[in-house]
Amino acid sequence: MKDILFFENMLTPKIITFVYWLLLLVAVFSGFASMFSSYGGFTFGGFLMGIGIMLGGAVGARIWCELLIVLFKINENIKKLADKA
């Protein structure tokens, strides 16, 4: 608890992992909602759009979260270098 309160360890990377899984679930549910929407019944175009939303959302969420994690990894490595000096 002391590490978190005095910023010795970062809490955000753990939160980013949770946010990634949440975004992944949103992408899957959005894809299914698009596939089986009641606007015109089941259509092949809606099915393909749902697959695209699922894949695009999953890849987009992964890229976004990885970029955030990279920032924290850079911070850790700079901290290691500073501690050596």
C-alpha cells in the first residue's frame, strides 16, 4: 500500500489491463449487436460489418493499450538507468 501511496509502483498499468478486457468485451458485444440488429433483419452486409467491428475493435483496443503500456515501460527503464548512475 505504501508503494502506491508514495508512487513507488505505478497503478495505471494494472488498470490498463482491466480496461483492455473491458474494451474487448465492448467490441464483441457491439459486433454481435451489429450482426443481429433489428433494423432490417439478418443481412450478409450486417454480418460482415459485425465481424469488422469485432476485429477492428479488438485490434484497436490492443494497439491503444499497448501504446500506453510502452510509456510505462519507458518510465521503468529510465528509472533503472537513473538508479544505476
